[in-house]
Amino acid sequence: MGINLDTARAARAAKREAKKKAPTVTFGGRHFTLPTELPFEVIQCMVALSKAQSNSDDAGAMTAIVATIRALLGDQHDAFMALRPSMEDLEALVNGAIPEYGIASPGESSASAGSSKSRSRPPKQTSKLPTA
């Protein structure tokens, strides 16, 4: 029997295409079509971007953004880059495209459940004298 990822992928892609769910990007008067399914390579790039941002590594972040754009645009990458997008354009593309696939934008996370109520008593003051 086995697992046929090609068949499953084709079925998911056909379902998205039938619903017109392939994300598109308009830039410089041109339209670019993103993949119907988010490539795993994009997720890897997003992890690298997150790590670079948390380490304040601007060069690493820029490299990760460019790699993300390349993974999203595939063979349309050169035509897109020929339009000379700014770094802000590239960031906007990444931040706008990812939610199109039902994933939170980079830097966003789901809300936490909230703080739990503390049941302990506050500590007692041990001395009225200031510490040195």
C-alpha cells in the first residue's frame, strides 16, 4: 500500500486552486503567484529569521528574509527582484504572505492563557532597617 505524498499533495493543491486560494502579490504593476501550499523551506527560513532577530543579527535577518522571498517566489524571484524592492517591501511580503497560508506572521504568537492566581501569601518584612 504505502504512502503516496504526490497524490495527497496534488489533491490539496487542486482543492486550494478550486477555491482560488493561491496567494498573489502585486508589486510594480506586476502580479506574482505564490505556491498553493507553503513550502517547508519557507518555514526553515522563518526559523532562521526568528533566531537572527532574537540575536540582533541584522545581516542574518536580511539573509533569512531574502531566502524566504526566494522560497516563496521560486522561478519568479528574479523578475520580482528586477523591480528593485526595498527591504521594507521584502519584509511586507513575508509578513503578508505567511498569514495567507493560515500561519501567524513572523514575530507574532498566539495569546497566552493568562496568569494563574497566586495562592501564597506575600513575604513578611523581616526588618524595618534599610539594607546596605
